[in-house]
Amino acid sequence: MTNLPHIQVFALGGTIAMASDNTSDANAGAVPNLDAEALVKAVPELAEIADITAKTLAVAASANLNYSKISDLCKQVEAGSADGYVITQGTDTLEESAFLASLIYQGDQPLIFTGAMRTPSQLSADGPSNLYNAVLTACALEGGVYVVMNGDIHDPWHVRKGHTSDVSSFTSGEVGPVGYLVEGAVHLRTHEQQAPLEPLGSNQPKPVALLTASLGDDARLLEQVIGAGYKGLVIEAFGAGHLSEAWADAVETIAQDIPVILCSRCQNGTVFERTYGYKGAEIDLMSRGLVPAGQIKSRKARLLLSVLLADEQQDWHARFLAIKASF
């Protein structure tokens, strides 16, 4: 067929591209070993909706992805001429990769991330369906960065993986998905995405630590942050933004040297700013220099702060607060 949209599929590895590489040992386990062309070939129906080209950028477990790989991916997309782009990768870091791309991607074409919760050899593998739906979405949208999983379309700012194996693992919390796919059609509700940040040029994101508060922890981990060379810290606090008194004292010293963002370890809800006043509660922590993240969750707050700190000519604090207010 002619006049079909041109969709470029870039493969980074992950469960969607995993199979056992040891036919003599049934317990050897799956490893990433399928390339982009193999993924596309497994879904012949794609030829009916798009002119597909496929390229393998990496064959890796998603824990091995990093800023450099996602940055290189975005640059390739920006320099490309396709009508839309689909990225396949592992689900372990899919929400972070998509979020990072939403911060730095400067292109006009839609950039759709997808993956799979089941390997191609498992019963009812979800990879082919997710890839098909991602291509459909790339054909239908005019721009933006999205995650497509299990028939839902998610904004990277809200999506998260909430289950280790369920195909419906990816959700967007209280906000919900921004769209869905049914009967071969894309349904997108009215939605305005956050604009990407200014291009970083040759600047590199700064290292930012992420620590989680837990019952009875004596704050020894906090003592290691400055000595390790981190330029920022994100803390997953209890409840609405609370820490033990020991953590409150330790983190005040850190906040005098580097930015410290206060998030919640709860899946839903916002960090409070003016309700609790005891030592270690949000009012006390803000007086010690911590910056509440609102509804921005910790893993995304870490990436956001890391990128904001890369531009030393800009006020990271003002920009963070502006983004939080619009989130």
C-alpha cells in the first residue's frame, strides 16, 4: 500500500525482545537477544497501517539504560524524517526513560515508548499487541512523548509501573491515562503536555541521589551523600512529607550545600506544605531548606533536578517551583 505514514521503530532491548539463548536448559532464563527487525516481523499486521523501518540501538536489560542512551535516541529522532517514532525497551525503567525524553526531546514528531510484561515465548505475550498499538498511536498523534501499554496511552509525567508481572502494570495514578486504543482506533482526551526544557547542548545532567526513609533508620546513608559528590538529593519521605528527627537534623546540613527535594513514598497524593508542624514534619523541613515536590514523584523528581542543575546559568529552584505549580 502507498501513502501510509512512515513510522521508525527503534529497539533498545528489554522483555519484549527476550528469549532463552540456551535451548538445552529450560531454566536458563530469558535474555535480550531479538533485534528491531525481528520484533516488527512478528507483527505482520503492521504493514497494513504504516510503512515501518526498524533499527536496533541496543539489546539490553533496561536497568543498563542511562542518560547518554536516551539523549542519543532523542537526537536521532530529531534528525530523522519519519512521521512518528516508536521505542521498544524494558519496562523496569520505561517510565524513567519516557520521562527523561519528555524533558529533553526537541522534535515535532510523536515519540511513543512501549515494551512488554511477558517474553515472546510466554503464553499470551503482550509485546506484539503493545507494539501494534504504539505504532497506531504514532500514526494518529501530531507530536509529544507518550507511553503505550496494555491498550492505554499515558503521559510520561504521570505513568508508573506498579506490578512486577501483570500486563496492566502501567497506570497513571489519580490522573489516569490520557487515552486508549480500541478496535484499531486511538481515542485521546483533551490533554496538554509539559513543554520540554531548553536544550542542554554539551552540558551533562548532574548526579542526584535518591534515598527512601524507613522506620528506625539512623540516617547513616545521608552522611554519605556529600562525600560521594552528589549535586542534589531527592528524599522519599513518610506520608505527606515527614522524616524522623534524626533525618531532619542530618538533612538540614546537606540542604546548606546542595538542593534537597522532598517527595512522598506514597504512590498517590501530594506533599503537604502547611499542615504538620512537629520536628521532622513538612513545615519544619521546609524551614531547614528542603523543597517540597508537590505531586511529582521521586524518580521523576530526581531526573528533573538532574537536568535542571545541568544549566548552571539558570535558577534551578525557580524553574522547579514553576514546573511543580503547573503539574
